[in-house]
Amino acid sequence: DSGVTQTPKHLITATGQRVTLRCSPRSGDLSVYWYQQSLDQGLQFLIQYYNGEERAKGNILERFSAQQFPDLHSELNLSSLELGDSALYFCASSARGVGNEQYFGPGTRLTVT
Amino acid sequence: QKEVEQDPGPLSVPEGAIVSLNCTYSNSAFQYFMWYRQYSRKGPELLMYTYSSGNKEDGRFTAQVDKSSKYISLFIRDSQPSDSATYLCAMKTGGGADGLTFGKGTHLIIQP
């Protein structure tokens, strides 16, 4: 158990809908990262937050957004969902902003029908 | 050309064998190198973390980095059936904030 928690475990929704994924980092970690894992693309970095502020952006679509709250939990919002958004979404945390050692949560499996 | 290349396998070896897993990369700015293990439908688990070139050993696992060849390896000694999983290499440039760049993973099967 990495200490990173994610909810929900599974999510099934329809195209065009909006969903919110939630992540709580390990105790004491200030950085949260979001990743998407699909069969064809593998694990891809989406976005990083450090102590409430956006720190780095990866291959995140404009339909996706995230935020980190004062208690350091983070939410990833996915809107106007398409079939291709079906994937595993992972959250990871690290102690500092540089994030060389990242610890992953169990993931949320999103299915868009 | 992808930034990080990793043979997807599957790689099947008998129990007790030494396993060698490898990645090559193209971005010479990568300075931090990690290996993650991922069981089916679970989150990646950090196994090894190394900085720059050299070797690092932790129990049955040894990580090697050769920056001149842009090549990293993970060796598993005395392999066990419980080592059967997908092994992902990951890399990061130095200094600033950024996410990890992953290989697509090698599926390893240890036969009892």
C-alpha cells in the first residue's frame, strides 16, 4: 500500500458527460501528479500540482482540468467525455515539488460508453 | 521515435533464473531513472530509483544506468513466481518540476 488513495475505483459513464476523480496524497506529500494509462499510449503524464498550485503540464486535453485543495487532496475533472477517454487514471504523490520519487495510487478505471 | 523504448515481451523464464529487463531512451536530458512494477489492474509500485550513471542494488534487484549509451537495465536475481508482473521504466529530466516519461512496460512471466 503506497499510502495514496483514489476514489472511485470504477466509473462507467456515457459520452458527453462530466466526471470527477479524487486523490489523497501520502501523508506529508505536497505534490500530486495525474497520469492516464491506456493500452495504446501507455502511462502518460497529465498535470502536476504542488501545495495548491499548478506546477507542470503534460499531455492534458483542454477538456480536462485539475485542482489541489488546501488539505492537499486533488481532483481531476474530465468533461465532454469521448470513447477514447476510457482508461486507467492514476494519481501519484511525492514529498517535494521536484518529484523524483513518485508513489502511485490504485487508480480509477473509467469506462465511457 | 519514442522517447523511451521498452520491449513489451512477454518474457518467460523459469523460477530461480536471473532476469534482465532493459530500456533505451533518446533524450540526453534525462537524469533520474526509475523502475516500477505493476500487477494487473493495480497501481505502479516504485522498485528502484537511481540518479545519473552507475549501479544500485536493493535485495534481489539491481538497477544499472549507462548514460553514454542511453540504456538502463533492471536485473532480478533468484526470480520468483510472485515477480510475474509488468515492469515499467520511467525517467525524468533534472532540476525542475515535471512528470515522469514511461516506457510501455515489459510483461514478465516466471514459470514455477
